[in-house]
Amino acid sequence: MTLWVQHTLVLGLVLFCVIFVARGLMRTFSGKRSRMGNCCAKGCSDPTTAHSAPAAGQVVFVPSSALRVRR
């Protein structure tokens, strides 16, 4: 692959990424729904259904020393 083809390919990819991020930021700042900024400590979800979802069960962590292999 020639050098100018590589540069064109990379610049096109960078331009696509910049346009994608700019479009998401514009949708976020204009108040429309977007995928940016809707994640929280509980995971990514739709903010309108986050409060109506039932509470999940308690998470219990088991140490690896308590696990054994069954054959």
C-alpha cells in the first residue's frame, strides 16, 4: 500500500471519529437523547426505565479460596 493511500485512509478514519463524537456531543448538549452521558455506577441504561425497574437481589462475593472444582 502506498504512503498516500495510508495517509488518506487514516485521515478519513480520524475524520469519521471526530464527526461521530461531535454529533453525539451536539445531541447531548441540545437535550436530545444520545448514548453519551447516560452511564452511571449501576451501568448503562435508559434513564426513564432506571427508576421503574425492580430492585435487584443482594450481591454476595465469594472468595476464590472458598471455591473448589467438582469433577
